Amino acid sequence: MVDHLAADGRYESGVAGRQPYYRPLWVEEPAKRRRMPDPVRTAAVRAVLIISVTLIQAMTAFLCTLAGSWLAFPMVLSSVASTVVATWSVLDVWVTRQVWNQRNGVVSAPSSTARALRRERRQARRKARAAERSRQRIRRQRGRAGQLSHP
């Protein structure tokens, strides 16, 4: 007899030689939000790395100050400089996101007024195309009026 875990979390006994119950480690779910564009994601990863290094530097400067080490002053200076760079990197993420949205458009649900205007424009285009087709048809029929037989 072989014991294996059932879907509801209980152990079941089975006959040796049967396939054991397969339970996946995780179940894939569709993403709730769209994936960030590549340039924005790159800037965000860069910002996270810079911020983490800044936090490590600040902690090291604090511990060196408590210990009275000679490294305290250089670490404080580098932490201040690193804080400026981290702030800049966060602004870079924001600016990159804004630029990407301006260049590639934002996915948004149109308002009811925009939808109605678009519908009206579509109907006007359809009517214009239908009128043009009927004019073309009339023109072709007039061209054949003087012919004695079909080509």
C-alpha cells in the first residue's frame, strides 16, 4: 500500500503500482495588471538596486558611527551622495513611465461621450463610402450606355 496526499489535503491509501496522485506546486493565475513596458521595468529595477545599496550604506555608516570607526565619516559622505542618486533614479522611473505613456498611448476605457463621438464618426464614414460606391456604380453604367455589346 502507498499513501499519497488527496486534493482535499488528506492522505489516501492506494495499491502499489498505481500512479501516485500528482498535485502541482502552484496554480498559474492570469495577471491582474498588465506587465510594465521594458524601459520602465529596466528603470524600476535599476532604482531598486540603487536604493538597496543606499540603505546598506546608511546602515553601515550608522554602525560605524556607533563603533567609533574611522570609516564612519567616509560612509556618511557616500550615503549622502548615494541618497541623491537614489532620488534621481526614482525620478527616472517616473519620467520614463510618463514618456512611454506619451509616445505609446495609455490603455484606458473611453468615456461614454468619446464612445458616442467615435460611433458618429464611424457612421459618417460608412455613409460617405456608400455614397462614393453608388457614384462609382452610376459612372460605370453611364460609360456603357454608348456600347452596342458587352466587351
